[in-house]
Amino acid sequence: MNVKPDVETMPYIRVSRETLEIVDALAKLVLELFERYEQGFEFMLVRDIPAELLKEFDEKIVKPFYPSGHSEAVQDLMRKTIREQQE
């Protein structure tokens, strides 16, 4: 089936099921991030952290003290750092 594009239609494009699943997952993530943003939360991407440092942080800090994960740990460390700077 070949659809000729015009002002109101998109051309027919074949994509794999895997591609559709990835697009669907990305769309859900974008919607979730937007909803969280509307609730007053920001998305933060942290790059270039050495794998060994992250592994050690997980083992020694996150797992024993922050059962909900990295986000809770980072938020707590940010709050503690701010309090220390204010003292």
C-alpha cells in the first residue's frame, strides 16, 4: 500500500515492531517527564561519572541508606551540602 502524501496525510513508512516499541517507550518517558515538570520537578542528566565511583556510591551509600534509589540519595546530599554552606 503506497499512499501519496498531500497536505493532510503522511507517507506510508514501514518500521519494525522493535522500532515502534522504542518510539512508544520514548513517548511515555517524555509524557512522564513533562508531568513531573508540571509538578515542580526537574530532570537532571549527570554524565561522565567513572563506573567504579558510581558502583562504590551504590554499594556504600545508595543501597544501605536510600532504598528508593539514586534520586533520593542525590536530593539528600544536595540538601546536606546546602545546609553545610549556610552554617
